[in-house]
Amino acid sequence: MRLSPVAAVIVLLVLPTAALSHGGDGVYVIARGFEAPSDATLLPDGTLVVAEGGSVTTINRAGARRAVRGFDAWGIEPARDGSVLGIDSGNAVVRRWVPGTAPVIVAGGTNRFGFAGDGGPATRALLYPQSILWSSGIQPLANGAFRFADAGNDRIREVDSSGIIRTVKAGFDAPLTLDPLPDGSSVISQFGKRDLLALRADGRVENVVRAGGSIDGVASLPDGTVLWSESGRLGLSRLDAGARRPRDHLRRRRGGRWTSPPGASLRSGWARTGAADCSSPTSVASGTSRTVPHLRI
């Protein structure tokens, strides 16, 4: 999950309880006024959390916005315990925020970039979650642990529930996004690459699909469907669980309207071009338009 330099238009899962306005092109706007949001997610109470320029803002159901002080992040994901994990690629730390409390650093914290600390406390480790673009890949795990894309160190690292950090797998080329699959694998995109990779539970790395262009962002759905956007293409591609070939999920056509192929629905998934995404607990994505920065569903 990361911000792309390409201007973006976003389509998201429909939220029946959200206050919506139709944009006239087949999608619905849920929030405006952002300059360059890099990620977004929903809390169980319906609060929208948006990462933008390294800072984090919440928007409640009434539309009131509030900055979350001390919670700088480019990628954010909610954990099962109700907290939100955020990867701050600009300061080489990972923070955990429980709404109503102050964020705490759970990885990094030395204010230095580098690689060190595997096998010891994560708060003393050195991270380098930057490449040419900053990583937004963070994945909470069911057991209280979490993984993140340490892009500058070309690896995926994990912090266990007791706070010990380790390398899960090295040898990637600037991994930037990290999303779960139902079988316990993680699907990964890398900067400027066309291939989506799956890091399996046994440590194997397999190619999931080769896209038509470099992949900007990725999301996975609970059934194992993987969706992604590509640089220069207005829309979303998908690989259904068990399928071998990808297909269009949504494309922006002439006249500015979004269209979906047979079997796809504006209300069954989301699309965006070159923006960030997240898919838990409800799929929400963020991005910018050349004229009106916004979030859309």
C-alpha cells in the first residue's frame, strides 16, 4: 500500500451507512479536501482513518476530522485487538495506536536508518522502509504479531507478540505493499515491477501473476481474490481465487464513467489508479485527482 506519483481516481466498496454524494461517473465520494492521501482504513465504529503526507487524520460518521498527534504513518492497517498499526517510512519506525490513547513505537525508534537487530527487541532494531518511494506495506497477524515491508533492506520482517523482530524472507527488490491471503501467505508488490509475488507460509516465494504494467498498489479480499492497479491504466485488475489469468475488474472509459465487465460490479470491489489501498475490515482506498483530491466509494 503506497502512494503513486500518478494522479488517481478511487472506487471503493460501498458503505451503506456512509454519507454519500454521487460524483456523476458511477462512483460515490465519501471525503474530499485531501492533497495526497497514501492509505485509508475503517475502524469498527465506522471512523475513517486516512494517512496523508506521513500524518494521520480520523473522520467520524458525522464528518468531523481530527489529527492523530504522534501517529505519523504512510501505511496503516487495523489489528484484531482494535489497535491500528502504522509504518512511518520517513522516520524508520512502526507505531501502534489504540484510539483514545497516545501512539507507541513498536519497531525502530533509534531515529536511524539501516539494518540491525534481528533476534532482539524490535524497538532497538534498525529499519530502512524506503526505496525510491516509501513503503506502506504492513500486515497485522492473528496472533498479535505483525509483518512489514522493509523496502530499503529488500526483505519482509516480522515482530512477534513478545516484541522480538526477525527477517521472514530476504532477497526481494524494494517490496512496497504487503497483503494477506487466506492460506497464510502474503502477496507482495515491488517498486517498478510487473510481478505480484506470494510469500508462502513455508518460506517459498512464487509468482502470482504478471501484470501489463508496473504495479502501484495491491489489495486482497477475504476469499483470496487479489486486486491491483498499474501505472498508466485507469482502473483495477483482479485475479480471482483459483484462477490462472487476470481480468479487468473496472476501467475508466471515454466520457469519464467507470465500467465493469460481466460478472463484476461497482459494488463488489474497488478500483483506483496508482494510489494506496487497504482491505480490512472493509475495503477502503485513497488517492488524488488532478482537480479534486478525494476518497471515493
